[in-house]
Amino acid sequence: AAMLAGITQSPAKWDPVSHPDNALYRRNVVLGEMYSLGYITQAEYEEAKNTSIEDMLNVSDTPNGCAAAGISAYFCDYVVNALLDDTSVGNDQADRTSQ
């Protein structure tokens, strides 16, 4: 909760995936405030502070391309192949793939 609360101030700066050191610092600041205001006990503060950022994350890659199209994947694949075969898009398939 402390990491999520801290991220909202500056999502790009405190992003735990891209900037784990920044996120750790910000999370610990928020935890300190939560403790000083009585929202968490000292034991909860210590436990949360000793949890690594990596242990808090469950990052998975988002599929790109037609795999992410769900029930429209077949149509997506059809359109991609049609464009790869279309000579008006490029001189050859390698040229069309780089577009």
C-alpha cells in the first residue's frame, strides 16, 4: 500500500519496475509517515521496510501483436499477412516488415 501511495505523486519517477531504487526510497518515506501518524505499528513498519521491491512485484510481459488481440487474433493475423503481401506497402517482404 505504501508503494502504491508513493507512486501517485510522480508515476514515472517512482516506477518500481524502471526505477527500483527511487521506488524503494519513496516507499520508505511513505512508511515512515504512516508510522509517525500511527497508521501502522513499529513491527509493521519494520516488516514492510525490510521487504525488497522485487518481492513486492509480479511483473509479466504483455503480449504484443496479434497474440494480444484476443478473439480477434485470427483477423489481426489476416490483416498483417495481407499487408506483408501488398506490394504498395513496400518493394519486398523485408521492406514491408520494417514499416
